[in-house]
Amino acid sequence: MTAGAPAKGYLDPAQRPDLTKVLAPPPAVGSPRALADAAIFDASRALKDTPRWALATSDVTGHFYDHYAAALGVRLSPQEAPVLTALLERSGADRSVVGVAKTFWGTARPYVGKESAPTCEAKTAHLTGNPDYPSGHSAHGEHVAMILAEVAPTRADALYARGREYAESRWICGSHTVSATEAGLQAGAVIYAAEHRSAAFRLDLEMARAEVAAALARAAKK
């Protein structure tokens, strides 16, 4: 059992992946990877006020249906897609293991010690106190993208690309290192794969697939 993970979601705590064993440890201080992370952070501050910076900023908050509307081909709502909405909300509990891994490694955000460097979200005490590795936003983005790609297979390539883009917003924003972003992507995929052991998850996917197909058909007629 992974200590600290709540007993809800599609997976019992004992069934959830232990990311402290699955993921590589964060780069050691002074290692080539750590130096590369720092260099990318410094260089990418030049993206401030560009369209990509604006996208990274918009990816910080907001509803996942807004974030994935273009890739999915339709802007869903909880009222229009209640099964998918419930599935995404319930599956989110299985991502609690990301927080467990963050606490285990306790790495600092890339802007710590570089307080004058711009980031696309406020450097609050809450953000700074939440460790860098792995990125929870990146795990969320990949996890949601993979679920949406399964229920809307004709849109899979666009959804996978959007999941990657959403994750990359985190290092562009300056809130995470590239290493933390990549670890978050892997974490999201691993959690998604683990959930397929749940019969309830697979059943909800089937129902959500029909729900999304109907929404796409309605959008095509407009």
C-alpha cells in the first residue's frame, strides 16, 4: 500500500502504482540533467509575453473540457457528458500517488533562488511549498488525454499531442523543471494503465465512449 493515498478512485490504495519505485529519482544536484534543467529554465524565461507563454498561463487553471476542446473537436460540459465527467473526476483520485512521490523526494521548484525570474503563475507559498518532482499538472494532462483518446479514438493523435503540450506548459511557465514535466507525463500514463485492471473503470470507459460519440455527432451537424 502506498502511504498517504486516499481510499477512493478506481484503484484501492494497494493497487495504485508506487511512483517512488516506477519513476527515476529526480536529477542529483550538479548532475548533467540538473544543469540542463536550470539552463532550460533560464533560457525559457525569454518566452514571456509570447503566444506560447499565454497558452502556458491559460493551462494553469480552468476546466479540462476547455483545455481539450480543440483537440477533442467539441467543447463538452458536465451536463452534456455526465458519465465522462464522473469518470474523469473519480480517476483523478488515483493520481494522489503523484503527491506521495512529491513528498518523498521533496525537490525545490526551479525558480527558488531566482525570484526575479518571471513565471506565468504567482510564486505563492503554497506553490513553492509543493515539491517540483514529479509535476502533478503534467500527470493530470497526460492522464486526461489518454482517457479522452480512448473514448474518442478518431481524435487520439490530437489529444495525445495536446496532453504533451499541456505538460510542456509547466516548464515554459517556469513552475517545473523539464525533468519534473517528463516524470509527470510518465506518471499519468502509468496510472492510466493501472486503472485498466478495474472492471468499473473499463465499464465507465465504454459508457463514456458512447456519450462522446453522440456529442461529436451533434457537433458535426452544426
